Amino acid sequence: AAFPPGFDRRAPSPGDAALARVRNQWRRELDRTHSDLGGDEGREYADAIRTALAHILINRDGPAIRPGARSYARSWIRDGAMMSTALLQLGHAKEVRDYIEWYAPYQFANGKIPCCVDSRGADPVPEHDSHGEFIHLVAQYAQYSGDTALARRMWPRVMAAASYIDSLRAQRLTPAYDTGSARMFRGILPPSISHEGYSAKPMHSYWDDFWALTGLKDATTLAATSGRSAERDRLAALRDSLEASVLETIDLSMRAHGIDFIPGSADLGDFDATSTTVALAPGGERSRLPQPALRNTFDRYYAFLVARRDSAKGDDYTPYEWRNVGALVRLGEKRKALEVARFLFGDRRPAAWNQWGEVVYRDPKTPKFVGDMPHTWVASDFIRSVLDLIAWEREDGALVIGAGIPELWANLEPGVKISKLHTSLGPLDLTMFGGGRRVNVHVGGDLRVPPAGIVVYSPYDSRVLTATVNGKRVEIVDGRSVMIHSLPADIAFGH
């Protein structure tokens, strides 16, 4: 091409400065939590976390957090609550606060939280997960940000939502549900269509119940931390009553349907591990659920995934299944968690764009519904599950570090380096590097050590033979981890 006389192609153009400003702005947004993960695979996961965060921020409409820009250009509280957790973990509390303040005024006079809000206003569809999700959203924001002022402003709405949950339960606490087959529904929430699989006919969905239980737990915590003793006692009683009903009806449903796994709904006794994940996180019911059935649920899911992976034909599926990665880590199934993660990670569409649709097909050219792409609820499931490999908070209050980190990430340059991974205990800094039979770990950051302590796992799959913390020999727990009670901590694992 011919250029005008005197034109210097090397001279900066007017657009260069603007491009540099935009690049710097995005770096600031995406690097509030910084992660370097070892090897090619680790680097791809770290890059995908940043991309998924960017997609969540881009899909916002002002303060409204949305799962998509076309098919899902609306704001659902369930999507928003789960995406907000990912935002909080990566240091974006302001966006979550803005979302709460925008969504909260759409609460109905009876305390009901609408499932969805768009330009027409609040959607009155009866979906019963939304009330617990709103309470959880407020509590998560308060715990991660320390912004007690917003929690105080939202307290009347939190109590109204909790009271609405109680009113829903009352519909299944009448004498009609005391005996016979109806007892299988006693004390749980009435049928709804919050689960898409029940849109044709509402069901008693445990997805709703686990979210309601999560909300009541979080409301109880908010009351306790703000000195509202009377409300705390009332909420704790509601929480305990719902938990008892959920556990009893799960047992009755399993018996009625002759199943050995946690049902998706009491009515059908259906298998839906991806829905059941909410019982573990954020529900915190891991130790209270019937243990053989809980194990069977995720063993069955893993078997289904392996069959799909190894089938020449394969089936379409939804990448909401990312949530199963976090569930498997919590169940101590690291190998299975990583196999599931690698399978799901391989189905980015297209791979270089680090995104998923709502539905994935074996043949990427399949001319069928994909929802939105990128689908940012799925993006948040990916973020939260990968971060679960690094750190998660156990229901007894302990912080668990490294339970899902692959050996490969720690062995290859630059090892595992995380700075300012946000938790409800404060930001975590973590480095982990291995070689030969030794792994060195540093745990620090502006992190409060919980009374239950911090559990730190070696990334190696072989048994830990020796362990020191700050140069002193310490007890090895279950052959894989150590417990620490002060920071900073330099840990050396010997294998």
C-alpha cells in the first residue's frame, strides 16, 4: 500500500493511547485476584478464570447481573447470587453491592423475592428458591466485604424473606401431611418450577429446600453477628425445623421410590446430582445428609460422565455440571474431580474463547439451542469450582487449602501462586511448589485464622511421610494434610 509522503508507520496513532487505557482498565479489573498455575494446563485454567470474570462483568446491564445478553438478557436472583459469589471471591464487592441495592426493592409486600426482574419489572412466577438466594446474597456480601451497613439496611428485607419461607412451609405442615404417602412432603416447600426440569409440572424440588435452608442459616448468622438475639432464636428454630423436615422427607422419598441416592424432588425420586450440589455448597449439609446416599449420588454422576466421555456418540449436556467438581472435592474425591474438570474444560466453544454455552453438543456444528454464549452463570460455576480446587470453607468453619490442586500444577513452573483470593475470612495468598519428594507451601495474606483452623493439603497423591510448619515437625492428618492455627505459615511436605 502507498502512504502519503512523510507518513511514519512507526509513530503512535491517536487510537494507541485509547487502546492502552482500555487494556490497563481491564488489567485492573481482572487482576484483583492474581493466579499463576503451573504448566500449560494450569496457565489455560488461570487464563479462563480471567476470561470468565470478564464475561460476567461485560454481561451486566448497569447494576443488573445477567447470565446472557440475548436469550437471557434478564436478571434472575439465582444466577445473580451464584455469579456474585464468584465476583466476591475475585475481589469485586462493589458490583455485588450495586446488584443487591438494585434488586432488593422488587421484593413483594409479603416478603416474596421475585425469581427474575427485567425491564417490565418483577416476575411473579412461583419459584421458591429465590427467597433463600437473596438472603444468602446479602450474607455473602457482608461476610466478604465487611460492609455491615448494607446488611443493616437489608435486615427488614431479610426477615421478610425468611418469614415468607416459613409461610410456604406452613402449607405442608397441616394435618393432611401427617400420615400416608403425603408425609413424604411434610414440612418442605410446596411445588415450584424453579428447576427447569419441572417446568411442565411443578414438583417438590429439593433445590428449593436446600436454598431455603441456606437462607435461614445465613439469616441466623446475620442476626447473631448484629446482636439480634430474639430474631436469632426464631430463625434458628425455623432453620432446625426445616432441616429436620428435609432430611426426613429425603429418607421417605428414597424408600418410596426404591432409590439409593439423594432425589432431585420428593415426588419423582429422580436423579439430579448437579442440583444436589447446592446441598454441599453453599448449603453446608455434607455431614448431615445420609452418607451412603450422598456418596452414591456423586459416584453415579461420575459413572455417567465417564460413559459420556468414552462414548463414540456422546450426548448433549449442560455445563452447569461444573458444580459437581466442587462437590467431588468436598467429598475428598480429588481424582474424580480433576477428571470431570478436564472433560468439561475441553468443551469450551470455541476453546480459545474460554466460554461455554448453556448446552454443549459433541458436534460443535449441531444446529440446536445453546442458550447464550458465553453463558455467565456457567462461567461462575467454572470459576467457583476451580477455586474450590485451591481453597474452600468447610461447614465447621475450617478453611481447606489445596485439596484439589493437581500435582502437575505444583511441579511445573511457576508452580501455584495465588494472591488475594478472597474468602469470608479475608484475602488468601498461597504459593506451592514441588520437586522430587518434597513440596513447599506458603500460606499468608490478610487472613483471619478461624477457630476450627486451616487445613493444608499436599498436592501430591502419594502419602505424606513428614511435615513441618515454620520449621517444626507437626502431626500429619489422614496421610495428606496438616492443620495450622497461625499465619504466616511455611509448610514442607515430605513424601
